[in-house]
Amino acid sequence: MYLNRQHKDNTKTIYYCILVDYNNKRRFGQDPSNQLCTDDFAGHWAHNANLSVKAIMGIAGYSEIARMLGFNDVADEYATIAKKMAVKWEEMANEGDHYRLAFDREDTWSQKYNMIWDKMWGLNLFPNNVIDKEINYYLTKQNPYGLPLDSRKDYTKSDWIMWTAAMSSDQITFEKFVDPLYKYVNETISRVPISDWYDTKTNQMTGFKARSVIGGHWMKVLMGKMK
């Protein structure tokens, strides 16, 4: 939909016009259908919990933009939508000591790296200490060269590890995620510019090399600047 607003002061007219598609996020983002997620190389998997988080944070981000531009009624409306979706998400994904890879898949887990924006923006959308619960669970799933992307494979994405690590509540926990990643970069036998997609047990690249996504390694720096 188009959000088209006009604000006048004594000297000028300011037009605000942004193309958004958040009605679809509201309709389909809570429980995604059988589609690719950000990690498209992993294939289709319906009801992906991390993809749902991405939709929720998209709506929350739209709310934040609206508030910065002075459209508080719009901001409040979409903030309420995002909060309700996050509460429902927690119920749908709950697996006791962690949250599922997909809502309908028992005994699965995945990195919920898209929650980084909830922490960075200080919104606290997700109830019941979701982030801390996930972080503590991830520490039990690490391999010698890092945290797998999810329960399906031993491979990972280094940029997502750093997003996940940046959600840690303290520096010591943050370094527990970074140290195995450093070990991979230091010891890998794959002689290419850093591969962001690699095996956490063998330290060999799975695919990709020298990609701009490595910028995600500096997520914690970005968080520091935001504060």
C-alpha cells in the first residue's frame, strides 16, 4: 500500500510517500508458507520461525520509521501489530528450553539472527526472555569451528554467527561465539578469501567466497554506534 501524508508549516510543504507491503507481512508473515528463507541454499521449508521473525521486525521497523517522521498514529498502530505477532510467535515456536526451526517441527532449532533488530532498537517485542533462552541453548550446540546455522546441517554462515553473538548479554558470552569463528578463519584449509558459508566440524568452505556479507561481522560495532 502507499502511505501518503502531507504536513505544512509556515514555509514549506513536506510530502511523505513510501511504498510498503506490510499488509502482506501481516497476512503471511506470522506463519510463512512453503518458501525460501534468507538462507535459500537450505531449500524450502514451510512455517520457518526465523523468517517469521524477519516479517515481525519489518513491521516494527516500519513503525520506527513512521515515528521518526512524526506519524505517531501510524507508528503506534504498527508497533501494536508487531508486538501481538511477537507474543504469538513465542507461543508457536516454543520448545521448552529453546525455539524451533519451524513451528510444526519438534526437536529442531535454528539461529534466530533476525532478532538482532529487536535488541538493537530496544523494542523488547518478544516476551519471556526469548533472546537469552536462545543464546544459552546455542552454546550447547557449538562445534569446534562455530555454531551451525540450524539442526539440519553442520554448516553455518559466519555473518549470522556474528549477528547472533551480538545479541549476547555480556562480553564473555559474545566471545564464546566469536572464538570458534576466529579458529575457523585462522585454521581453515580452504585457501580462498574468507568463505562465509563453511562447515563447523571440518573448517572447510561449503560455498561462497570474498562476499560483502562479511560486513555482518561488525554487527556489534553497529550496535555500539546505535547506542
